[in-house]
Amino acid sequence: MTKRSITELLSQMTIDEKIAQLIQVTPDFLTDTEANLTGPLAALGLSEDIIHNIGSVLSAVGAKETKAIQEQHLKRNRLGIPLLLMADIIHGYRTIFPVSLGLASSWDMNLAERTAEAAAKESAVTGLHVTFAPMVDLVRDPRWGRVVESTGEDPYLNGEYARAFVRGFQGEDLSADTDRIAACVKHLAAYGAAEGGRDYNTVNMSERQLRESYLPAYKEAVDAGSELVMTAFNTVDGVPATGNRWLMRKVLREEWGFGGVLISDWGAVQEMIAHGAAADGAEAARKAIEAGVDIEMMTPLYVLDLKRLVEEGKVDEALIDESVLRVLRLKEKLGLFDNPYRGADEEREEEVILSGEHRAVAREAAVKSAVLLKNEGVLPLRSGQKTALIGPFAQSGDILGPWSLWGKREEAAQLYNGMLTKTESSLLRVAKGCDVESGSEEQLEEALQAAREADIIVLALGESSEMSGEAGSRGDIRLPKAQLDLIARLKPLGKPMAAVLFNGRPLDLHGVIDEVDAVLVAWFPGTEGGNAIADLLYGDSAPSGRLTMSFPYAVGQIPVYYNHYNTGRPLTPENADQRYVSKYLDMPNDPLLPFGFGLGYTTFTYAKAALSAETIRPGETLTVTVDVTNTGETAGEEVVQLYVRDVAGEVVRPVKELKAFRKIKLAPGETVSVAFELGEEQLRYYHSDLSYESDEGEFQLFVGANSRDAEALSFQLVK
Ligand code: BGC
């Protein structure tokens, strides 16, 4: 259908039909049985008529089911407008890849893109059209359960991942490529800055901070062509994001030129009432449509109130037309008017879903996501070693993580089974030791028994999937006490211990990292988790992940992140014993492990970096070169990182900002020369009047292995 005929279609629609295009419910609402009509539908105030004209549904999955839903819908829909089918395909459909915070640790955009491509393909054959991903919220508070869905604390890196995920989901040409699905970047904006890390909580920050740190990744996703954007639950400067005209009309539509579909988060239009920003449903609906929210997810206020508001002259019908056009245009772009079933194909489901090819990507991704935090000579395991694998995750399928709705725990490779493919079963003992959050003396005894006979203990510890994700905030981010007790009971045996952690957030590692000889963070590694971790434990692969979110020393420091400001009384090694400096009396300022940190099985040394010039002018590029050598005995990968600091800005500037990185693979003894180019445009920032420009003067530049251990150089910007 051409653009013109979309407009024609709009002109044939009644106002009720138009408004129905703008709501979204789950498919169970679509059955107009007597029970449904008088039950859930009546509760929402939705009539049979509206349901027949609805624009989209959430979570319909499986080719047979989606085809049936679409077929039934088209039979009843007067104008034959197909449904859009949307769902949360966050880190895989049935083949589950590592959670985003894990995958982010790979610092590998190509890999991220390939996981999204595979996820799109598996969903597209089931008939899905849209995924509610990528989630690109910048995060600084590991108490917030949804850090597991994000790619971390850095605006630049988040932006790179945002692009990679959108490319992976949508491909080059969404219209032609039915193995792809439309992306929906979320949650605009700053959902990751919820106060105290408590989900859905207030967000309070200056516009400058919002633009500097929080908005860039959403913008990158929009620039990469994300077809949809989702609003956030939180307020932005006092106004709920879902009714925030400034954010949605001015920033998103006007400044960024976004022409796609804006969808509310689940129930977020109605939540404006609880926020205290709308007196009733009608006011909430009006505010949302005025902000340009095209689809209302899971509440019926548009349907209940918009028509009357138009009749009363309180809402301009043009706003509704505009939203309907955007929804119809997306349907057209996906080719649904020509083929409402798009990619849905039961036969291809068999061949595509959980294919060997996708499992291979999942294994590669899980290997590259793992981060080695400590290793005092115990990893990799040596052949012939008698090993006791102990912990609640030794034989657990709960390694897929939150948002793996169609993943199956029974299909996940458990760690014990992965290890059995590497070693003789007579050398491997296994015991649970405790459950995730509780334990018994019997379990401990069994673990001690297994451990006594072993040369080395591998602990499989962590959080259950329910302990992070949406509404998964924790105030105490240590491992549950039962697991800390398990470590404490095993410790007196005096055996070497290596801990593998399955977790959805940076943890407070007291009671773990100080007690064991090695710590490998596996995150929630997904379907191939156990095989991938076994690859790493036995040295068939080497850990190469680097943290993209700081691991705090303790909760009391939070928020703690590398790109903070300096303060007027910064703590330095020289003034550490003085009182009136910015510090805690009872804990360090620095996180336990910084952004960018991770070890491997080899070592790297950095030669002194060299600059091509001492000054730079607009239009010129500065080249930074550094030689990196693998000084160990095995091959390994290193992520060489470049940070910049503007020494004196018009407003204060972060002590370091990541500007570039390069992931390199080096054979033992090999040296690679890494060159980065830096231009004036990378030195720009938001001034107090929100102008985006650079300042003349001194800049520091840091090249190194992480945000803490990086050598400082200096250059001048002259304008
Ligand atoms: C979440 C979104 C998600 C939506 C639909 C909401 O509760 O905040 O991230 O996309 O539900 O499932």
C-alpha cells in the first residue's frame, strides 16, 4: 500500500476505529467469549467492537498461534487492518544469549549484533513483528534490578551497543527482510536513574546531566533507525515521561527527528494518576496523546476518554490522526497489508529455533561475556585435578536470567554437564551445598564430604533470576547469607577455591573475593552457559570480558561510577589522612573493581603511549599510539581503552570519559601497536546554556587496560 492509500485508509476510519488502533493488550483479551466479555474486557471497559479493531497485541508467540490470531482478527476487522504483534525479545527468543550486562562485557559490537540478529530470526518465524528492545538505560546503581538489562554506566559504550542491537534486530532493510523485526528502544528517558535504585522511583536530574549522560544512547538507537521508542515509568524533571511534552515532542520528535511509533510502557499512561500528574483517566489520556504517545500499552484510557475529549473540543482529532498514521505506516513498512503473517512459518520454526548455528553464537557470547575478577594461579584447572563442584548453580538451569520468557531452563547447559565434557567423571564430584537463599546442615555436610576428597573446589554461586530484572531491586547486594556461610564452612579445608558467579548485577563481593583464589563472573550466560563456562574453566578459551559497570566496595558508596566529577576537595594519596576531604571514614571512595576491568589467562604490558602532536585544532586529528605486548605464555584478548579529561571546563567535567577502545587478540610474545584518532568534535560537551561545544585548554588523555590503570598524557586544544 502506498503512503497515499494509508491516508485514504485513515479517511475511511471512524473515530472509534482510529482510537482502537492506539491501544495494546495481551492476546487473551482477543477472545470474545461470554466469559471474557463480561470479565477482563468489561473490567477494562473494552467492548467487543473495540477488540475487533484493536491495533496491536503484546506477547503472541508461536507461528501457529500468531497466524490464528491474525486470521481471526482480519475476519472481524471491517477495514482489514492487520494486527501488529509485539513482545519482549530481550536477549534471545528460545536460544538465550547472555543478559545484556553480560554481553556488554564482551566489548564486541559485532557479537552483540549477531545475537540480536539470531533473536530476530527466531522471533520472526513465529510471526512477531516488534521487539521491546534494546533497553539502553544508563545505570549507576546496582541495587536497581534492571541493570541486568542495560549495557552499563558509560554513555559512549551504551550508544555503540544501542546501534549494534538495532542493526541486529532490523537489518539493512526491514521491509524486504522478513527474518528481521522492528526494534523499540526503551525506556525514554533516564529510567536507570531511579533514586535509591528502587524500581519505578523518582528521577531527578538537571537537563544538562540528562543530555550529557542519559540521552545519548537513546539518540544513537533512533539514529540507527529504531522504528519504535518506549516511554519510561519515571518522571523527568517532575513530569512523568509518558506525558512529558518537552521530552517527547521537543527532544524526541523535533530535535532527533523521530517519525516512528512511540509506545507507552505497560500501564504508564494510567500511572500518571498515581504520580499525581493527572486527576483522572481523561487527563492522563490527554497528556499522553499531547505528548505524542501513539500506543497506550495495557490500559484503556485512550479508548475510554479520547473520543469524548475530541467531542468536547479538549483534544484535537489531528493528534489522533497523526498517531494512527504512524501505526499504519509501521504496518505498511513491515508489509503487513500485503502479507499479514509476514515471517510466520511453522516449518521454518523447526529449522531456525534453537538451531546449531544459534547455539554456537550463544556459546561464543557466553564465553566472551564472562569476566575474570581474580585469579591467584588456580585457573585454568589442570588436567588430572580432582575437582569438587559445589553450589546452588552447579546443576541449575536457572542461568537464563530475567526476560527469557520463551527460553527453557531444561534446554540450558548446566555447569556440571559442561564440565563433564572436559574431564573424566571420576575426577568430578558435585554437591549443592545450599539453595540460593537458604541452606541446611545436611547440604553443608554433603558439600564438605565432596570437598575433602578434591584437589580444588569450584563454587557455583549467585542470584536467582528473580533477584534482578523488573521489580527486582535489592537493598543488600551481597550473595545471600546461605552462600556466604557455605564459603566460610569450606574455607578451613585449606583447598584452593575458584568461584563462578551467576548474577544479574554488580555484587558486593565481601565474603567471596577475599575468601577464594579466583572469581569468574558468568552473569546469566544463557542456553549455552554451562558449556561456555567449562570452556573457560579448563582453558579451552580464555576469559576476555571487561566490566561495563563498577563493582562497588559496598552499598554505602552507591552511586559509584568511573566518570564522576572531581569535587572541590578530591581525595588523593597525599591527603588521605586529612579529615576535610571528600571521602568516607569507613570505606574507600573507589569501587572494588572499576569500569573496564577484567583479567585473562595471560598478562599484557603497555609501552609508553605517544601523541602525534601536543596541540590540536578543530578539523585536525590527534593520533595516540600505544604498543601492547602479550607477556604471558598463552594467547589472550585485551581491550585497550582511551579516556579523556577536560582539565578546566565551563562546567565541571568527568575525571575520565571513554572515547574509544580496541579489542585485540595477541599470541604469546606478540606486540601490537594500537592507534586511536581523536578530533575536536569528541571533546565537545553541554555547557551551562546547553550549547554543545569544546573549550580551549588542557586535556588529559589516558590509555590503558581499564578506567583505573591508565597512563596519563596531556595535550592542548587551540581554537
Ligand atoms: C517493562 C517493559 C516491557 C513491558 C512489556 C514493562 O513492565 O517495563 O520493559 O517492555 O513491560 O512487557
